[in-house]
Amino acid sequence: MSAAPRRTRRRTYGLLATTAALATAAGLAAALPAQAHSGKDGHGHGGSSRYQDVQLLSFNDLHGNLEPPSGSSGRVTELQPDGTTKTIDAGGAEYLATHLRQARQGHPYSITAAGGDMVGASPLLSGLFHDEPTIEALNKLKLDVTSVGNHEFDEGARELARLQNGGCHPTDGCYGDGKFQGADFPYLTANVLNEKTDRPILKPYWVWKKKDVKIGFIGVTLEGTPDIVSADGVKGLKFKDETETINKYAKVLQRQGVQSIVALIHEGGFPASGSYNYDCDSAGAGSGISGPIVDIAKNVSPAVDALVTGHTHNAYVCTIPDPSGRPRMVTSAASFGRLYTDTTLTYDHRTGDIVRTAVKSANHVVSRDVPKAADMTGLISKWNTLAAPIGNRPIGYISGDINNTGTESPMGDLIADAQLAHGKQLDPRTSLALMNPGGVRAGLTYAAKGAEGDGVVTYAEGFTVQPFANTVNLQDFTGAQLVQVLKEQVSGPNEAAPKILQPSAGLTYTLDMTRSGADRVVTDSIRLNGAAIDPSATYRVATNSFLAGGGDGFPTLGQGTNDLVGSDDLAALADYLTANSSAAAPIAPPKADRVTIVR
């Protein structure tokens, strides 16, 4: 499969009022050469035209959030001058469009790029229609290029190709009045190969050109995608090392005369602060960030001038030394359209390269105090009209916010309880349920989003929490295997970044984070309904189909026996809420006290 030729854009924009932007600035230490001082028009002053400022606007991990995300998913934390923090409501395509269009004003050389996961794990408004609404929105946002994220494989490579090239869905057909046109922008995935042809399934790189300015973009997908996506989604594909692939195609671009290169990497890091405007370089280059992106950045060829990253949903603007020891900008704009990054790349006409010492970057909040973009409002309204009959249906009632934050979250516990109840309906022998934390995409908010009333949970809200269409699967495990599963939360692939499974009611244990590796799970503390786990006994365990295949670094969960496949996980949640809540007796948020954590 290969990407279709890029279509001519069909876009017009009106002038928008300027608004103050909340931002944090980070720049490399050295300044431009004296003759390179660049004006707002992007051209050099003092008679020099050697340098051209190019604006790079970027964001990542939108996940189809066209409407403003609710709860903590729709807020960012801002560090104040006095050291305190405040939260700001952020996100929503109507506001993102306005902010991006305002940011482009006065910048004739402007590129908009993304770091992957534009779609997948999307709210009902987009997910119900196989994310066609989000692709339409991104076309209107004038996105130029994006890398492919792991969630773009949720429905498989063939569906990803359809998002790129257009065409009606093979099962659900066409929505609305016409045929889906696909993305106006290229999806790049240099390191995802077809096993049979050994060639990238989409374009590996793309070159932006304006007059004599050329900037190449290489896009790579998280190498570990097969571990976090269902097996069907990556069937027939192989995922290569991100760094080696970027370095390979950097040479290809250089041989084509392209010296200015940006890598779009769907992998990320963990900043030392949760505030989007934290000074990542305050104690030295790269000191304020950890995680996989650090090693990648330190080993990607010095030919690459900047790294736009994603996946971890964190916000950072950092410099990390390249293999030659020179600082290089590495950015991420959190997730869900709450931030965008504005980076200045100063292009040297003589060398064709970026003046790395002049690169500056800042994250800006997509605040909701600007006018809504009318075309986005229209798009959202169109798709909401189609989704309303399904999305507005009440499925339950809650007495307060049920959030999805924390090592063990109330929302995760509620989902596990729902899957245990569904499992018992399928087989009364079902003992417990386990839910992967990454599959809990949002919480439930008490305040009404629409006209449904406070405390009412609609199908659309449930879909936002669990959008993957996994099934609830039952498997038999020995007690010894069950203990091993719990230890895999903090060992093997999950040792550096633990993935704590959300337990159903009755399963309790202690997690001692002062220990290392598998020892962090205190074995003799594990209890099921008050009784110790019998290593030789058989336990019937409910999980979603993703975990049942050994996903998220839990190989033992892929070794269960006597498999039984139930309904999809959202249906299980909806049935549980309907059966256990009413307007007069809403369900209370679980206490999230099943795992005792020692730090």
C-alpha cells in the first residue's frame, strides 16, 4: 500500500482577531550570526537575504477530540511566576483552528506537522464514523504532514490506507452525502514495513518546498506498537527501530539535496514537571526529561535539525544533545488538542540547512477564550446530527465525577467491576476481572455535557471512556499464573514504566514501590475475597481481548485456557451502569483502594 498523490488543497480562511497566547519559550543558547537578524516578514534585514525564518506549528495525540475534552483531559497546568500553578481549560477543534490560524498570520513560510495518533481511541463523534470526521477536520486545519501513531493501527493497515487515500468504509459504507475523500496531508511511517515486500506501507518521508526553501520530514511509528495494539491491527507488518530508520532516510534526503530535516516520532518522554511551561533545560540540556525519547534523541543523526514527538501525552520543549554533542530541540504538545508548539527554524540559503543555534520553540495553550472557527462548528454539528440518536441515549447515573487518574483509578475499578459482572453472566465461575490502564481513555463527569442533565451518563460519554470495541474474554489461569500476571505489571517490559492493572472488587494486594522489579508486588499480600491465592487452583479471569492476547507486556495473559468470548467491553459497561444505577439511586465513584501502594 502506498500513499496517494497529494491533492490540491481547497481551503480559504478569513482574517481572525489577534489574541494573547499563553506560552513558554525555550531557545538554544547561541544567537544567529549578526547578519541574520530575521524580521516578522521572515526575511533578513540589513540588506541580507541569506536567512529565512520558517514557522513550524505542531501537535500530537489528538485522538479524534474534536469537541472540547471533559474533566482533566480538557485542562492543562500552568506554572506561575511565584511558583504556584493554575489549571486552564483547553482543547477543542473550534479553538485549535482559531489558534493555529492566528499563529500563522505574518508568517509566509509556515508548516503544520503532527506527531501521530491523530485518530484512534476517539470519542463517539469521530470513532462512530471510523474517524472520518477527524480527517476532515485536519484537512480544514491545514495540516501538512503527520507521522503514524500506534492508534492509527487500531483498525489495521488497510483502514489506515483508506484514511490516507479515501473511499467508503468496506463494511459501513459511506456517511452523509458523498464519498470520503481521505487526507489532504501525507501520513509518514518509514519504519513500518509490509512483511512480504519489505517496503514501507506508506511514504517514509516528505519534502516541504516554498521557493528555494526545502525541509524534509521523516515519520516513524512507535517500534513497540505490536505490544500495545491488537494482533489483527498489525498482522502482516513489521516495525523497525526508530533511530536506525530515521538515520537511514536522513541520508536519503541529503542525497536528494535536502539538508534541513525534521523527524516526526511517535514516541516520547516524561518531563520532570506536569506544567506545560516548565523550563526543561533549567538545570542543563535535557535534564528535565526522561524516557525513551532521550536515547532516541541522543542517537538520531546530527543531520536531523529538530524532533517533534508524542505518544506519552506529555508537554515539553527541551534540548537534548545529538551524537555530536550539539543541542537539538525536542518537543511535544501534550494531547487532545490542548496545546500546540510554535517552533522557529531559521533556514540558511547558502547551506540549505537550519541554523541550529537559532532554533526557538514554545508550547501554547489552546485556550477557549478565542472565537470559535465557524467551519469547525459546522463540521462538528454535521457529524453530531448523525451521531445523536445513538450518542444521547442514557446508560446510567453517577453521584459524582469518576476520574481515570492515579495508579488505580475509580474509572478503572468501575470498568473491572462491569467486566466481572459480565463474566459471571457468561460463566458463574468467573473469579475476577483485570483492566489495562491505557484502555481507560477518560473518566465520567457529573456535570452534564449537553441537555441530558447532571449525573446522567450517555452512550457517547461511555464510548469516550472505552472506544476500542474490544470484547470481554474469559480464560482459566492457575493461581501461580495469576500471581505472575500481577508481577508482570512491574517487571519485564513494564519494569521501567509500570502498567498497573485495574482490579475488580475483591482482589487486593500491596504494591511496594520502594522495591525493584517483580518484588514490588508483595506476594503474600494478594487476596481474593479475603483468601490467599492458591497456586494450584484454577481461577476464571475476565479481561478485554487486547489483554487476553498478551498485550501491554503481559505475556502470561496470552497463555490462558478455555477461552470464551463475550460482548464488547462498552456494552458490558453500559449494562452494568443500567443495572446498578438510577436517577434516584446513582452509582457512587469507587474508592480506588484495592491496591495499597507503599512509596
